[in-house]
Amino acid sequence: MTAENTLRVVVAGGGSWGTALAHVLASAGHDTTLVLRDEFVAQAVNERHENPRYLPGKPVHPGVKASTSPEALRDVDALVLAVPCQHQRSWLASMRHVIPEGCVVVNASKGLENGTSLTMSHVVQEELSALRPRYAVLSGPSFAAEVMDGQPTAVVLGCEDETLGARLRELFSTSFFRCYSSTDVTGVETGGALKNVMAIAAGIGDGLGFGSNARAALITRGLAELSRLGTAMGARPLTFMGLSGLGDLVLTCTGGLSRNRQVGIRLGRGEKLGDIVASLGMVAEGVKTAVAARDLAQRLRVSVPVTEAMCRVLHENADPAEAVRSLMERPLREE
């Protein structure tokens, strides 16, 4: 790393979250470059300090530089991955030749890889093993638009290396963006991934016209479900009561800016998934993570009824109202 309180950092991914994190890091005084594919957006960030495609009207810190060149990754201290989870493996493979050995890699995308059901820590390790990356994951209740507005936000950095995690939480924090740290990488990753599936379910309930009782029940049983699966993967149960678990779950299941909840609302109102996804313009990770989570739960023999119901709705054309009814009519049991 460079000077005591600064980093040379690249944020990969020019969507709303990647842009917001670049804004945070530049606000913290770091030499920050946003690497993206869209030359139009790169030019707008550099000249007008705005991402007009994903965050129109939200000023980006003038210290953020934007580039479409992979060469920007050479000699960086930290690489922040805001690339959607289903594309991370291919992106890392294509950039392996310019990522420095021993680089700190901070994953900021939430999901599981389809086909393998792997968390991003495993994907990064498989693709960059020869480079010996130092891995961390950033998660927690954080809408990009609110971060851009400087509204108070708290997140958690999961890092097995406790010393590195403590260092990163200091470097990533600003007056409006507070970072905690945790050594439970698995817990932080799985909470962030699985809550998106629950947000779709919560949105379906809202779209069907259900009330606060149903939403509270879904959030509570969703927390139990992601805790069961995460614990079976080796996570610490207490992690799911923190920012990357309960905090992110509540935000994503109730917040108006939640893409996954919006998918659910529109499904509950009778729209088709293909039409919804096409009109979003951004990735709703829960759509694909639902399948990966279900497959993982089957392998680990963990009960995930909400996730299974979402898979039927999202990928088997099940009627949303019928899926909710099936959840309510499951055999009764102790909580």
C-alpha cells in the first residue's frame, strides 16, 4: 500500500454501486479510478462528474477518474469488484494479466455463482490463485443513491485477516460512510447474497396487496432461512443479526430503491419476468441467486422453503399467489 492513509484503488464496474463506491473512496482521499466498459459514461464521469446512465443528477466526487482501459489496474493497491456476480469469473480471467500480485481484492457484489453455487471469495481464489490476492467482501444495507447524497450509511467488511480488515475499515470510512469489520467472510457473503431472494418474495407480497403482517413474517422467516443455510456453510450465526444479515435484509425487503423488491412487486401485479428484467436497466441479483441458493441448500440438506417458492415463480412460471399459499399451507412446526 501507499502512504499511511491513502490507497491507489480501482473500482471495477460502472453501475450505480460501483460509481457510489468510487465516490466514497475519492471522498476518503484515495487515488480512485473507475474502470468500466461504456466510453460515454467514462467521458461523462471525467468531464461532468456524473454517471448519467445509472445515477443521473448525482454529482460524483471530482477526484474520481474513469477509464475503459484494463491498464488502469496495473500497480493498484486495491481492486474493488462491483462487477455483477454472474460475470465476475470471466472478468477476472480477462484481467488476470494486469492485476498486481498480492493485490487487495474487495468484492462488493452480492450473489452466488450459477452452476457452482460458489460465493465470490471462492471465485476470486480460483481465478487469481497464482496472484495470491488478499480478499475482503463489503456488504450491508446501502442504496447507492443515498450514498451519493451523503446520507449516513453503515456497512461491514468481511476479511479473514483481522489486521487487514481493521486497516480497510479505516481506509474505506468517511463522515457519511461507516465501515465495521468481521472475520466471518462466509457469513457476510451469504447474508448479502440470500437477502436478495427474500426481497423478491417481500415484493411479491406487496404486489399482491398483502399488509404489514405478511411483510414482517417474510422478513423473520427469511432471516431464519438464510441463517440456516449460511451456518451450514460454516458461517457464525451471530453474523446474520448484523449489518450484512438483518440490516441488509430489512432494507432490501422494505426500501423503495430495492431492485429485487421492485421485481417482486411487479411479479405480484401480474407482469412477466422477462419484461421486468428488460425494463430495469440494472441487474437484480436475486433472480439468478435463487437457483444457486436452492441448489446449494439441496446439496447441504438445508430447508429453504421461501427460496424454493421463488425459484418456482421466477423460473417455472408458478403463480405468485399460489406460491404464497403453498408457504402458508406447509405442515405446522415449532419455530
